[in-house]
Amino acid sequence: MTVGLLASIPSPSDGTLDIGPLSIHAYGLMIALGVIAGVWLAGRRLAASGAGTRDDMANIAVWAVAAGVIGARIYYIITDASEPWREPGKWLQVWKGGLGIPGGLILGTLVGMWAAKRRNVPVPMLLTAAAPAIPLSQAIGRWGNWFNQELFGRPTTLPWGLEIDDAHLPEGYPSGTLFHPTFLYESLWNFALCGVLLLIDKKIRLRPGRLMAVYVMGYSIGRFWVESLRIDPANSGGGWRLNQWTAAVFFVLSAGYLVLDHLRHRNDPAPEPETDATVDPSEPEAVDYVPENE
């Protein structure tokens, strides 16, 4: 066995976890763990802001997560190069992979905003509370790709190359080829993004809602880079994969929102200091924030 293989990252031999007679799909388990972590962090932040309670966040999350999964699956079915829309019998087989994050973000956010209004939770405050929680969920959920041995990058000789068994090896690559572990790259990027967003929220009091735009910009940068490494079939044009184009559009729209929002509120009085939204005090003070009538 070569030194390169000794230093490589092995892939699980099976995508399921067997606990006695119970067989759990690891892909779904990682997504569920990511959701739990994200809802926990978002609920903690919303309660600390005084704009809502953990129960509010739990209720909103039920709608947002369900919509997110549906949106992510629809995006995958419509846009994937393998044309899954031709096989209706497989549309609901989410445990086998096939969730397009852009679709999940769009539909999940829209439905989450609707659910927040139903609970009388200010939408900008919800978005601020949820901003760091989303990359935390994504960072954990990405490990489902590792269990499924999917969405890895091009071949590499780096010591952290990913092993892929022959059953999942792309056509044209010899047995034993190591690949970039793009699931790991994106996971680490999202963990770091979560930390940066928490730090920004602690050190700089952004206007409610802006932190979500910063998240979208940060995620788009990382996703654009990771997509440039992947070799799985994808629709493309102009030298970029579809998801790279999507990431670029998301980045531009989010940056544009920040610029326009700054120009719109540049003459507003400076906000007063408030309780750190990352800490959950026993008796959080209400935030004096009234949504604008737009």
C-alpha cells in the first residue's frame, strides 16, 4: 500500500447505519442532524433578540424545512444533467441523494418568512437569527454525500484524497484513484462561515436582515469554488457549471441588496447597543424594532 493511500480519506462501505433490526439511511440522518443543530442555534438567537421565542422558531422551522426539502428536490429534478425528471418513480427517493441547495434556500426562505408573519415575528429579525444557523445545518448535512460516495471532485494526489470504491467510481478512472473530498471542503467552509457570521453579529450591529445577505454572499463564494472542482455530470455553459452561474447570481443580488439598503438608510440615526444575540439570557429584553411599512 502506498503512502498516498495511507494518508487518504476512506469512504464508508455502506450508506446505511444498522442499529439492531433498524436500518437508517446515513444521508437522511446527516440532514436531520443538521436541521436540529440549525433550529437550535436560530431559536437561541431569536429568543435572545427579544423578537420571538424558541417555540416561534420551532414552528417556523417546521414549515421552512419542509419547504426547503421540497424546493431542493424540485431544483435537482429540473436542473440535474442526468435528467431525473424523466423518472417520476424516483422523484421521492431523497435518501439516495439529489437535493439542490439553491432551490431549498429560495423556497425555504420564502415559506419561512410567511410562517414568521403568521407568528407576528418581524421577518428581518428572523433572517438575522437564522443567517448563521443555515450554514451550520449545511456543514453537517454535507457529510451525507460522504456516505453516499457522491459529488466528489477531480482526481488529486493530495494526502487527503478521497477513496471511492469501484461501484461508485466514475467511468474512465482506474481503481484506486483518489479524488478531492468536496463534501469536506464545503463542510469546513460552512462551519467557518457560521463562525464569521456570529462574529460579525457580535462586533458589528448590522441592520436587521442584512446578515442574511452576507451569508448568501459568503456561501456563494464557497459554492462557486467547490463547483469548479466537481466532475459529476452537470448542465453548463460559458465555461461554468449551472450551480456556478446560480452562485454568481445569488452573490450579485445579495451585494446589490446591501448597497441599496445602505443607500436607503444611510441617514438613519445610529442604533443603540443591544444584548448579544448569540447569548440566551434568562430574561431577554425586547428589541425596539418596528418593521417599516413598505
